Amino acid sequence: MTDPPVPSTHPPKQLFMVADASRARKLAAPELPAGHQLRGIRPGDRSAWIELLAASGFDEWTVEKFDAYTAEPERLAGSRAVECDGRLVAAAFASQRSRDPLAGALDYVVCHPEHQGRRLGLIVCAAAIEHLADQGYATISLQTDDWRLAAIKTYFNLGFEPVMTRIDMPDRWLKVIQQLHLT
């Protein structure tokens, strides 16, 4: 059953995508650019992750929110970041979907604006997907906004497919696909 259309006074629900974990894992990620390192969350990373999230438009993060969010063991173990010159420049959280023990999720995929265009989002997503697939998750899902076109293109390249969760989704997805010149 789908939700009724969203009243115009409320923001639209985020777009939803899903991928088969084993298929997505087989898609090769590009090599890291020189001087970049792929890694997980480390003790003492709070401020760096919060700064990266803020630089990417998620400025509501606090130390308390970060600690609570990363308290989930899967998210702590599976999240990935790219570091360059001692600074985090891209990241993706990986977690278990709360309602389905066989479903993983990507959350808050971010890349610092100064480092965009280097496929770092693809690299952190591929690494998080690899972790989730290794843990036995059958599917991986994510939510995103219509205007995050570069991210959506990355998700399509990783094998994610749109899921129509509301009556307004087909038209929104058609617009996104047209903007990405995928038709």
C-alpha cells in the first residue's frame, strides 16, 4: 500500500533505492587517487566526521548525535571514510535496516565540496557495500533527495534501483532520470 500524496505544506518524502548486495559488491570501485586513504571510523574521529557532514549540508550533527548514531555496532564497523592530508573528505555510514535483519543500508553519503568529482563517494559506498555483503545482508537500501543528482548517478552505477514508495514517486523519478540524461 502506498502513502497518499504529500500535502504541499510538507517536504516530499526522500527517494528510496535498493540493490542486491551480492550484485552491487561485484561492481568495481575506482582506485583511490594518490594521497588518499580508505578507512573506517577511528576513536577520536567525531569532530572530523561532524565537520565533513556540515560541509556537505548536514549541519545538525552534534557530538551527542554522532555518538548515538555510531553506537550501533554494525554502523561503527561498516562505515567508511576517505582521508586526504589528515582530513576526512568523503564518508558513508553503513548499518542494518531496523525492520529487516537481512537488509543493510547506506546513510549520509558525503563528499567535501573541495574534493567532489574524484569519485570518492563511489569509493566509500563500494567499501560500505562490501562490508554489508560480507556480513550476509541480502539487500542494501538508501534514501536520498531529488536534487542530489551526482549521488543518484553514483547509486545507479552501483546497481541501485528506484523503489516507488508513494504515489508521487514515479513522476519524481522520471524527472531525475531525465536530468541525468538516462532516458
